[in-house]
Amino acid sequence: MRLIGLLFIVLSVTACTQNQKYFASFTEWCEQKATLPKERKRTVEILLKKAGTQNCTEANQKLVNLTELNLSGYQIIDLWPISSLTNLTVFRLNGSYIGNSIVIDLGGENKKIINLQPISFLTNLTHLDLPSNNIDDIKPLASLTNLKKLNLSINHIDDIKPLASLTNLRILYLSFNNIDDIKPLSPLTNLETLELGYIKITNLQPLSDLTNLTHLSFGGNEISNLQPLSDLTNLTSLTFSGNKISNLQPLNKLTNLKKLWFENSQISNIKVLSGLTNLTQLTINKNQISDIEALSSLTNLRTLSLSENKISDIKALTNLTNLEDLWLDKNKISDIKPLASLTNLSKLYLQKNPLNNKDCPIKQKSICEF
């Protein structure tokens, strides 16, 4: 796999030199700035600004020693001048920024595709952030085997085979892409955080051996079966809102879970949750839940959101005295007296219920929202 990576670097240089000279140092890129294509020249100018000097030699001395570089918000298209900064361990290029917010644009008609070939030279990278950059080809990343964190969210990626060689990865973000096959992730057994939200997956089986995962998110997909997760007992955070899941039984061994979200699904039976006693945050809005007796044992809960279900009886919540935030809006609740014992509440949402009366059951009346 390392040989393949080196071969790719050679091919990358060839691809660059076919139309333009390749320079091994930033000094050369800088000195030849006037002869470079527009976007390549612009990248050189941005790097000079980062270096705080227009002197090519001085800029090279500063840039070549950098281990971290953040070029987010500059709308950079051509990365070739960065290829000489081989001491970088952290590189951030978060695209489409307005203020502090990323613009989610999956259309891409008016944006140029970013070529990642120059990044293949940065083999010391351990952290690489490239969200929202209109990327569709990640083959050049296969040589970056030292990577521990990789963010490729909000791009146009459909083939993630090049990631199979990145076995040192601990954190991987792939949400908002066009991925339907996640088999290349199966060798990445060191992964601790994995986000796969809003792509196109239907099967979680490739994740079944990723037993080091502590955080997993795959909301907005077509998943119907959670069985592949049954042995991922190190999970502390799990999100799968907006899928086609109706059976939660595979979660019964995930007793280390502290945070669980499954909104907008097809779930009516939550009995399996009774054993997940380490939960501190549970969000299960927009389901078909009517019986919440299973929640009575979850005494570590701080945040509970049950909005838009079919709940009428809330006696099971009486013992959840550590609750601080509780959402019960848009249900079928008429009696809220069982909530009187929840004295740690700071917010209680009760809107759109057929309440017998709107007298807040908590002494601090202002916490109730009717």
C-alpha cells in the first residue's frame, strides 16, 4: 500500500509537470509566481500573506517550518504551492465559509473541483480538514498513512476505497456525500469517531468489527437493521435519526451509551432502553412511542426529549430526578402532576398537549412552556 502511495506521488508530479513546472520549494513557486496560472498564483499570494512577507526566501523559511496551517475561508482552488510544505502535520481548508457558518452546497454547478494531488506530498499529516470543498476524487489521500483525523464532510465523494489504507485513523467525518458503499471502512479498526450522516448507505455490516468506536452517527440514511452494531460495546454516543429502524433490540449490550438520538424513525417499542442506565441524554422525538415505562430506570438522564410521540401516561418519569431539560410537547398528555418530583428541571416543554390544566407542577413556575 505504501508503494502504491509513492507511485501516486510520482504520477502526481508528472500530471503537474505536463502543463506546468513542478517546484520542490516554496521559494521557487514564489519566484515563478508571474508565470503561474491564475489560481496557482493566488495560492502563492495567500501563503505570502500568511508568512507576513513578500520576500520569497524569508517566506519559505517561515512556511517550510510550519507544522500547522489553516487556509479556511480563502476559497482556494489550486493546492500545488502547498505541496512543498512537507513538515505540516495539521492542514485545514474548510470551504464555502460565510462568517462562522459552512454553506452546505451539494449542487456544485458554479464551483471548481479541487484537485487533491498536491496533498499526497504531505505525508507527515496527522490531521486533515477538507469539508465543503467540492471534492469528488480522494485517491491522492491513500498515501497519507499517518492521518489520525480526516474531515471530508459536505463534498461530492462517492468512492472511498482510498481510505482503506488509512489504518491509523481515529476520527473520520464523511457526512453529506454520495457514498453508498462503506466496505472500505472495515479495515479501519482504530476508529473512535465516525460520522456518516446523510449519505446513501443501506447496510452497516462493514462497521461490525470497529469495536473501538465510541461515537457513531449515521442519521438520514436508509438503514433498517442495527444488528451489525450489537458488539460495539465501547460506544458512548450513537445517532441514527431519520432512518427506517423499528427494532432496537441490537442495542441491548451497548450499556456504555451516554448519549442516544433516534428522531424521526419508525419506533414504537423502547423496552430495550431500560438496561442502558448510563444514558445522560436521550432524544427520541417523532416516533410512534406510547409506552415509556422502560425509561423509569434511567436515573442518570439529564436531558430527555420525547416530542411528537403518542404518550399519555408520564408516571414513569417520576424517579428521573436528575433531569434538567425535558421535552414533552406534541403528545397526548393530560395530567402533568407526576412531574412534581423533578425539582432539578430548568426547562419543561409541554406545548400542544390536551392538558387538564396549565398549572406548572414545579415550584419554579417559569420553567414551564405551555
